[in-house]
Amino acid sequence: MTEPLTFPPKKDPQKRSATPTRPPEARSRASLALTAAAAEGRFALQVCDECQIVQYPPRDACMNCIGTDLRWNDVSPKGHLLAETTVQTSTKLFFRERAPWRMGSVKLDVGPLILCHIHGDCTRDSAVKVLNRLDKSGQAVLIAIPLERSDHMDDDPQLRALSAHPKHRRILITDAWNPNTPALARALLDAGAATVFVGEAESWRPHPNRDALASMANVEVLPLDVTDTSSVQKLAGEIGGKTDILINNARFLRPGGVLSRGDTGFARDEMEVNYLGLMRLAQAFGPGMCARTADGVNSAAAWVNILSAYALSNTPEYGCYSASNAATYSLSQSLRGEFRSSGLRVMNVFVGPTEDDWHAPLPPPKVLPQSVARSVLDGLNDGLEDVWCGDIAKDIRDRWRKNAKVLEREMTFGSDGA
Amino acid sequence: MSTLHSLATDIALGNVKIIDLTHTLDPDFPVIILPPEFGQCARFRMEEISAYDHRGPAWKWHNLTLSEHTGTHFDAPSHWISGRDVPNGSVDEIPLDAFVGPVVVIDCSEGAAQNDDLELTVEAIENWEAEHGKIPTGTWVLMRTDWSKRSGAAYLNMRKDGPHSPGPNPEAIQFLINERNIRGFGTETVGTDAGQGAHYVPPYPAHYFLHGAGKYGLQCLANLDQLPPTGAILLAAPLKIKNGTGSPLRVLAMIEG
Ligand SMILES: [Zn+2]
């Protein structure tokens, strides 16, 4: 059984922090579909339309019938561990630093024989489940885990390297005012986070979360206003070197599209908070976090953005807010590229309409704070890049993938006036 | 010696002191808070353009974002609907002589220490006049509450039923305008009206009556405890903003001492 991960001792200030290294990033184009599935935690393999064979590794043609109509389908991840070995050293720096490393071969129930990483709790000749996870290069790798969960199985070093688990980590939530902040802080602490820092803007006026946050042990409320560069820089100066996960939930939202507003005032606030806020945070916290992705048990692991699902396709009832989120989503993609070499993961959590004052006129279902917290925790645990929180977010995703123009047309219906 | 030369000499010798009645423009200084569906007052923000670096090697400068009504600021008549048709009602049109003039200070600090919602009343003004003489025409009247010594949440003093801070009641502000023909009215709080001023008839009486009568407002003032009750001169010139309804400004007072 996996030994529980112990809280790391204080760092020796005379020792150089470990330099981030990463596993090989190169993949074939066909293989990137596996990465796309891993980005949202799915186990998908190529299935040949012609002969129905499931194949791995990904190729451009079916290795059974040379057919080229290959679909990526979610398939059963179950299989049987046939053989395993422990790699003691490697020519690749990343594995060399992390040796020993278990590898093995698994016969999947759906057919293919795969070579993959092996969780420490797997025994030879046993049934296993194969996870499709992103590694520090942001590429899909497969790891076999036991079918039965054990208490500390997330602490397995090979599995932990493929996740951004909050255990023992120090996490910054950027907006104390957001209705989801207490639920997020609670969930992170329950998952073993060492400290939850919470940024609070405008402490000169009261807000409804203050008492809830003050009552939680290991929560530190600190001044932070993402619209104020000096405030962001100040907090980064104080805690930037020990921020392992940053969750940006700062949000400015007002209903309305272009014509229902007479000016650009709220739109400016939306861009200041939702878009430029992310940029300010990234400029202040990003470099420090990128430098600390190999810094032991509480290394920097993930950057989390909570976005509106309408970032994908605008809903004119919240037209200007949607537009600001589209900009933010695009910026998060730039950050993915800029963070990639360090191994710092950018996770976007797309959320449908939330249960709050600004969405009061909308019919249910609406996303509760607890659901956002669960999505964030699941995403960190599984090392995801894209998380869809709530039925509406998932529905928008599916329709967007099916036909973005059809979705746009559906979202922009007119009404028959008198 | 000319008047101005003797003034300069007195300033140099310390016979006339300059008092700064201004708060520092700081991103974290409170602004007035309206219900969130209304447009909001921009906070003070400062973005570096360059700081002797690759963005500009030998110079440092900033871009600012702020409202006409951020920080220590001046309210022009056009700020309020009652003053929308007042001639020369915007900051760029106000005659210059309005910006320099005599000032009296009514000390309400003792009452404000006991009661967050302290009202300036006609009775309080008359009591003050009994001691210091009748308020002359064309004078700035400042309400001292020592509110500027508060910081953080205590300044706005926002509760579930809104902010709580001292201010004039409708009768008092009308008395100052109609019976004393003052130049303007200034406070240490975030507005010329009391925190609960929305609940008077009319709502926000200081704004309503002052600006309707072409008078001016000053708010978020500091250091009023350093001014004498009478005898000081106030220098309060807003920025010359086209059609501006107000302006952050440096408010100075000259006192003989
Ligand atoms: Zn085939």
C-alpha cells in the first residue's frame, strides 16, 4: 500500500531549488487526440469504423485493415497487468531525477496491449484500471492503477506527478467576494491543502463571506485587488514564492448586451477584472510559479481559471460578460503556451449560470458553489486542463463541438415584436 | 509693501501657515458605494508606463484612472439634477474667484464621536454663531467630524442598511444657503451628505440644495482639526475638465499663526 505523503520539512535555504525538467513532449499528430481526451479526463482510443478494432498506440490507419476512418471513442479502461519492471535510471533527465519508476504491460479488455506507467499498489497478474493523464509536458500518458481504491493511493509519486493534487500544497484563491470562495476553501482544506490564501479586495467594506472565511483554520485572508497592479505585485512579493496552486475566481458580471447598456462602463469593469485581472496575476505570480514546478512535495502545480461557459459562444442576455470571458479564455490559451515549458498546468473550469443575484431571472438549473468546488477539486486531482461544471456548461460544450455555427444561431434567436 | 509681497513674506516667515486638507490618492481609499446595478465611481488606479527601463530608459511615468469624484474632490453644481441648469455649473466654467475664499469650520467632532449618524442642525449652527459670529456671505463652511482620522471599514462605516456617517439635515443646509448665502459646504466624509442621507426628504439634501442654488461641495477633506473656526482662507481649484461635474484636487488652507 502507498505510504501517506508526509508534510515536507522546511527548505534548506542554502540549497538550490530543483530546476524544472520535463518528459519528452514530441508526439505524432494522431496521438494528440489522446492528449485531448486526457485534458478532460477521458480514456479514449481509436476505433476502426471498418473492422471495429480498438487500436493503440494511435496511428493514421487501422493496423488490421488499413482503413483510415478511425474514430476516438471512450472505451473501457479495464485490463490485466501482465508484466512489470522498475526503471532504475534513464537517459531522460526527468525520469533520471525521479527513478525508480515502474513500467509494465497491460492487456486491455477492449483488445490492445499497452506499455504504461504502473502505480505502486498494482501487483502482477492483477486486474487494473488504466488512466489517461497529462504529464508535465502536457501530453497524454497512461498509468495503470489498482481497481480497489486505497487510502493514500493519490500519494503514489508516479500518480502524483500526473496530477495537481492539493494535498500539502499552498493555494491562493483570488477573490474573497465570490460566492464560491468559502466552498472552494473548505474543499481544498478537506483535500489536505496546507494553507489557503484568500485575496480580499476593498477591505474597507463588508462582504458576506468574511465571517465564513475567518472561521476556517489555515485560511489566510490577504489584501488583493486584481484591478490594481500595485496590489497584485505586493501580494506576489509576499506569497508568490509559496503559491503552489492559484485559483482565479475574480469575476465582474452584469447582465446585458451592447444595446441594453448605454455605455462602456460595466464592460470596462468586466475587462479589468476578468481579462486584465488574469493578466496582472499571471505577470506577478506566473514566473515564480513556473520556477517552482519541481520544488518537491509542495511544488507549484496548477493555475486555475474559472470561466463562463459562454466564453465559447456568446449569450446576448449576458453579451458583454460573455465577450470578456471569450477574451479571458483566449488569454488562458496563450498562458498555456507560455507556461508549457515549465510544466505548470493551466486548468480552465467552464461554468454555466451560477446561483447568484445576477442570474436570478434565469430558470434552473444553476451551478451552486459546492459544484464549482467539486469540479475544481476533481480537476486538480485528475490533472485536467478543461473541466465542465454543470449541465449547461456540458451542453454548450457538446453543441459547440458538434457545430459552432449552429450553436451561435441557436444562441442568437430574435423575438417577434408587436 | 504690496499685499501679495507681504503675504509671501508672511508665508516665508511662518506667520501664515499652509495646511493641506487633502488625502493622498491611494488605490485603497474608499469611494461612495451605490447599489451594484447603478454605474459606479472608478477607484483610483495607477499603471506604470515606464520606470527607467526598456519601456522608456530615462524616465518614469504613470497612467491614471479615476472618477471626477474619487478621493478628496470638488462637486460642481452640474453634479446634481437640481443644478443641471445652473449657469457656469461645470468645473471648467466656474468663475475663478470661487476657488479662493474665506472658510469657517463648525466643530462637530465631539458629537460625531458619540453618534455615527450625527446631524448638523440649524440649532448647532446658531450655537456656533453665538460664539464665533454670524457666518459671512460667500464663505466656505466645513463640518469638522474628525472622520478623516478613521480608516478602512470604519470610514465608510457600511452596514446592512447602508453607510453611517455624519452630515447636515435638510433644514441646516437650507439655512446655510438661504439665510447665510454660503459659497459651498465641505465634509471629511465620502460625501457632503450624511451616510443615511438617502432617507431624508429630499434624498441627499446637501447635494440637492447646494447644487440647485449654484453652490459647491468639497468632500473627503482631512486635517480640519488644524483650522481655526474663523479667519482661514481656502484654496480649492478643481481641474479644468470640459463639462466636468467635479474633480479631485489639492485643497489648501492658509491660516495665520
Ligand atoms: Zn480496421
